Amino acid sequence: MRLSLRSAWAQSAACLLLMAATVYLESWTSLDMIVQRSWYDVARHAWLIDPAAHRAWRWLFYDGMKGGVAVVGVCSVFLLICGFVLGRRSWMRTGLLMALSCAATPLLVSALKAVTGVYCPKQLAEFGGSAAYRHLSMIFSGVSGGRCFPGGHASGGFALTMAFFCVADRRRRVVALVLALSVGWIMGLYQMLRGEHFLSHTIMSMLLAWQMNILLTLLAERVLLPALERKRWPGKRDFNGARIDA
């Protein structure tokens, strides 16, 4: 189903409002610390998922899920190529959207982590580290070594929410969205239980992924897909209904 500009504006406005609420939660409430304290054992100086537990489960919840997202990205590129060669527009659209999301969303989150200057919970003095608690609102108050906001690991899982824009049937769209959000939150929660991220970090990662979905879908449907279709079907009509000239 094609994304209308009206729907894109409405979703973007809602997304930006939720991002602002998340920044407020991170910078001006204690919710992040309240949640994180519940997963830290002060007596043992250890997180709920300590290094030993991480070694035991890394293959599934860290390397495995990150690798799964990479596989989805590679398969999406393959689907795009197959759709182009075999003349299947739906394959081209799905492959292009999923490939863009799996690549662009983690890259965006990684870039933001480099400039926000927010520390991970485990780096804070309260949790056995040495850093002072630094909010996002302090981004212009000096250089920081923090690189933890937004949540990077979860961004790969949330990138899969692009599947919502790839399916036309409403019921299947809901199923695809629930599954993708579940993957993202499992990846995010795993990192939170290790002391790698606060709750707000994961929420922001989810919202950034959704905003990227909107922008990438508009780009694909209005620029990239028509360009591909002009090459594949000269003389016919492209994704937007415009006549394709040879």
C-alpha cells in the first residue's frame, strides 16, 4: 500500500512529539534510574545479566539477533534483484524498503551515539563505574566520552518495523509490526539488563526507526522505484502512474 503524504505528515508529527516526550523523560525525570536500579544488585555489584550470563546467551540475544537482522538485509537485496530481473514490482518494493531500513536505521543511530555524549548505566559511579550521570540536555555543556544514546543494538531489530509498510493486508501488517517490535524490544531489553542502556535509549531508537521508515518509504516510492521501473519497463507506467518513456 502506497504511503500518502497526509499519512506521512501525521505519523511524523506523532513521532516527533513522542521523541520530545522521550527527551523529557530522559533529562527531567528519574524514570530511567528507577528502572535501571531494579536490575542492579548492589551487594554483588552486578547486573541481572552479568558477564557470565552474557557469555552463555550472547550467541542468541546479541550475535544471533544482530546476525539475523543482517541476513534480512542481505535477503532483501536479493529480493530486490530478483524482482527487477523477473519483473515483480511487489518484490522490488519490499526488497528495496527492507534493505534501506536495515542499512540506514542502524547507521543513523550509530551517528547519533557519537554526538549525544550520554553514558551507559554501567559506566556511572552509582553502578560501579566512574562517570557522572549525564543527560541529553547537557549535550552542549562540554566534551563527553559517552556513546550510549540512542540504543544501538535494538536499532537493528526496530529497523524490521519497515515490514509494516511492505504489506497491504491490514491483519498481516499488524502481525508484521508486532513481530518486529518484539524483536527490537527483546534486543533492547537484553542490553538494559546488562547495564548497557537506559529505557529512554531504547524508546528513542524505536521512534527513530519509525521516522526513518516514513522518510525511506517516501524516497523509495517517489524517487527510487520509479527510476528502477523506467529501466525495467520502458514505455509503460511507473509506480506513480506516470508513463515511462524509453
